[in-house]
Amino acid sequence: LAICLVAVIPLLLIPRLASAYVVYFLTLAFIYSIRTIGYNIVYGYTGVLNFFWGGGFLIGAYSSALLTLYLNIPVWICMVLGALITMGIGVAICAFSLRISEPNLWMTTWLFAWLAKLIISNEAEITGGPMGLKNIPPPEPILGINFTSLCRLLEIQF
């Protein structure tokens, strides 16, 4: 517990003490480190190279943002729903590609990730196309942490 507190307390202080650029850079670094850990787990332990991670991030982020924007569901619930939607699509792709050999699996998972990007970036009426989504409501405060000011610090526009 003490090790966790020693690691978490500096992370909570960074947005208050560092410049906006440093906070933005560290946020991207943490996001990419999560993706790298996922690649390490899947490829390192199973030896199966899967390129759907990018598409999964894309589907999860856009599905949670679209649920928040169009159905007015709270952001925290939409994050869980976005993860469940991504999991469901991942399970469907897994069932589809269960008997594919390794090089074909690489191409199949890359194709699904590329199709997800292509559909979301070209569907301008729903997803905003290449300009992205606008006016997504900020997350509700938890434990006294106001995420609206933190998101403004990270230059995330609502």
C-alpha cells in the first residue's frame, strides 16, 4: 500500500505543478504505455501478433464519447460501456479468425483495425469525420477532483 501511495501521489501532483505541455506529453506517454503493456502480454506470453489494439482503442473511445454525446449517459458509465462494446467486437473478431494461421491473422486483425478507422473517419454525420467530436460533456467530479479544469489544462475541448 505504501508503494502504491508513493507512486500515485506524484502523479496526482503533476497536473497542478507542471506546465500544460508536460501534462499533455505525460498523458500520451501513459496511454501508449498501456497499449505497449497490452502488446507485451499478448505477444510476449502467447506469441500471437494482433494488430486490432489500435482499432480497439478507437472503437472504445468513440463508442463511449458517442454514448455520452447523443444519449446523455454519464461519462463514467460510458467508459465502462465503451470497454464492453470493444470487448464484444473483439470476441466477434476472435471467433471469426479462430482458425486462421499466424500471417493471415496479422493481416486479418490489421484489416479490422483499418476498417474501424476508415468507417469512423469517413462517417462525418455521426462521428464528425476527420474533425472529430465536439461538445462532449466533461466527466462528473469524483472525490472532489474537478475534471473540467484538468481537461482544460490538457487542452481537451468540451
